[in-house]
Amino acid sequence: MLEQLLNLVKGEAQETVINNPSVPNEYNNEVVAEATNTVASGLRNMVAGGGLQNIISMFNGGGNNQQSNANNRQGGINGLVSNPLVMMMVGHFAGKLMSKFNMNGNEANNVASNLIPGVLDNLVNKTNDPSDNGFSLDGLLNSITGGKVAEQQNNGGFDLQSLIGQFTGSGNNGNNGGGGSGLMNIVSQFTQGAQAQQQKNGGGGLMDLIQGFLKK
């Protein structure tokens, strides 16, 4: 899933980074890698901090984000810009652009404010598109929790759609012996998985993988 995310960022970065004179060409790949790491690690950190519900709400409750025409997409991006998680990612990425690539504040904020919400809007669209097999919410959660989703599903521990339904109020809270306690147990397992991933390689594992994909 991480490589698919990298390719998605590459597509979104064509105008924002690749064709942007504010970003020197020799930094293009590094900026794309940093943006990919910002999104992946931001989602992982949110799960690790107990914010799984916020991610599910953002991806499943995207509403207008699921429409692909330009007007609806712009509305989806505008909604994401005000999301605290997205704002945190934008600020983090802008800081990296200034500290690592010597961009001034206005240029860095412009790139970050356009690229990060655009990437997330596209990611939400793709995870909600049943015809796109490359992206799914369970695949995304699996990639940032070190296999916790796949492990639990394969063991018959829970059904992800039931979990989503409980968070959004559209499912049967009694599924899988769910209820509140079952739901909190699932959230706890996801949180622990994401925390374990944070601790690997001092938190630098994601960037190492992303840079490896760029060298292919």
C-alpha cells in the first residue's frame, strides 16, 4: 500500500512540485518522498494516539469526496483543509520543506497546502471506489498497524465493515459480539500495532521504504 501511496503522491505532485520553479529539480524526488512519509506517518501516528475513529470518519464519511468531478473534488479538498489531522500534516510538511530544502515560508506553505490535501482527497476517493483494487481502507489500516487488520480478519476476530458501521452509526452494533467493549478492544489492538510500528527503527522505517521504492 505504501508504494501505491507514493505513486499517488507523484501524480498529485506534477504541478505542485515537478513543474514548480520554487522547487529545484534535484529535490523533486526527495520532496515527493517527504510528502509520502508525512501522509503515511501522520495517519499512523493518529492511530497510535487512539484516533482510529477520526481516520475512519474522514475516509468513510468523506461524503462529497467520493465524487470524482472537479467541482465536487474541490469541495472535498476544502473540507479536508479544515480537518485538524490534515492541518497538522500540512504544517509538518511545510516545516520539512523549509528546514531540509531551504524554501521560504510562503513557498513552503503554498506547496504543502496544495499537495497534502490533494493527496488525501485522492486517497479518500480511491479507498471508496469499489472498482479500484489498489486502495482500500482495510489495506490502508493494515499498512500502518503492521498487519493487525489482516491478522484479526483472518482469525475471524472481526469484520472491518462492522467496525466502520459502529463508528458511523450505519451498522449493527451486535455483530461479532461487538457492542462497546468489543469495539474498544479492536481499537486498542490497532493502537498497539501502530505504536509498535512507530518504535521500529526509531520511527524512520517508513522513509527507508519510500526511498527504496524511488530507487526501483
